[in-house]
Amino acid sequence: MANGPGIVVTGASGRMGQTLIKLITASDACHVSGALERPGHEWIGQDIGTAMGGQALGVMVSDDPLAAIVKAQAVIDFTAPAATVAFSELTAQAKAVHVIGTTGMTEDDIAKIDAAARHTAVIRAGNMSLGVNLLTQLTKKVAAALDADYDIEVIEAHHRHKVDAPSGTALMLGEAAAAGRGVNHSDFRDSGRDGITSARQRGAIGYSAIRGGDIIGEHDVMFAADGERITLRHVASDRSVFARGALKAALWGQNQRPGHYDMVDVLGLSDWR
């Protein structure tokens, strides 16, 4: 008999999807109950284990999210905003925990996720790693301690295939800095520099995005003043740090009431807010 809650992995053929499948398969606390891919994908109808080049797991890759999610206790979702919103409607109906690592979501997308969270536990974060979530809380504290004489820059680097910029993690860090200063992030966000621009706005939170090679994820938050700089940094060298955090969230969510949570809740860092 399978152990623990059944977890559906969306985007199963992707790098994160395959990492999650391997991690869940190796766990004694849960099992893979479904593997989803977009219609027409070449893996549809294949056993997810053999499709990944390993042993059969008895779980066929499917393009039918309803059939997979209705039987699941959790869904781990690193896909695209439109897909995530569609999955959220199904997880709400199934009362399955929805762990969302999807980035690039709009305010309208998040409002729809909020609606789903009235019916089930949703854990959404721009980054699932413990280190990044600690960095986020440190960023908030440092921003609160320093005034606007310290210019804030968030510098992030990712692989060449990443399609959104700034990254979800970078925005999470910028929002933490804004919260530390007690200002509205959208009023001070500066991520569109190109060509001849005006002088930097006092209090602006700037963003720089680097894309190249197979960089998994690097994030720096720089506080730069006249004569000194403070830099907080996180480097991910293994994609499994995100997968481990997502799995921890899926298991943590089994005991939670419906609501919209984040990794600060999962990691018990709510006192740091």
C-alpha cells in the first residue's frame, strides 16, 4: 500500500517536475499519485518512471488534470500562470493542498488563487528554499534599519530558458525591502532602465536580471550608500533545494485549514514577519 498522501506533479517532464518525481519517490512520507503534462506532449500515456529513463512507477503521464487531482491530497505546481489558475479551481473542489511555485502571476491571477484558498490550503512562494526565505526576512529587517540614503538593488541571475524577469524570488525580495521601509512596492519598483534615463529616484528599489547558461538561481540584495555597501546573497547550486521545500510545504499543508500561506508559515518563521 502506498505511503502517505498522494501528490500530483504538474509539468512532470520539466527539470523541476522530474526532480520532484525523484524526491517524492524516494520519500517514505508520501507517494506520486499523478503526473500531468500539456495535451499533445510525447510523454502522455507513458509510465512516468520509464519516461524519465528509470524503473516503472505505475503512474501514467496524463493530460487530464481533473482525473488526477480528484484523487490527490496535494498538487505541486511549477508551471505557468494560466495553468496554475486552472489547477487552483480543481484543487479547491478536491480539497487538495496546492503548492504553487509558479512565477510571473498578475494581481488578477493571485485574486483567483485567493478565491481557491477559501476552500483548501494554498502555499504559494516565489521561492521554496529555506535559505531564500531566511534571506527575505533578513532583507526586510535590514531595510527597516536603514533609511533611503541606502539605495536598494536586487540583482538576480538564472538560466537562459527562464522567461520572466525580474524573477519571482527577486520580486519577493523587493517586496520584503518595501515592507521593511513601510512603503508600497509598486510605487518604488524600478525594473525598466534602458538608454538615457533620469537620475535614480530616492528610495527606489531597482532590479537587474541576468540570463545565461544553466544558472539555477543567484540573488543579491545590495544596500548602497555613499562610502559603503551591504550585500545579502543566496546562491542555489542544486535545483533540489526548491523541490525539497515544495515537498515540505505539501506535507505541512495536510494539517492546515483553508487559507493562502507562504514558506514563512511552513518554516515556522512567522515571528520574523
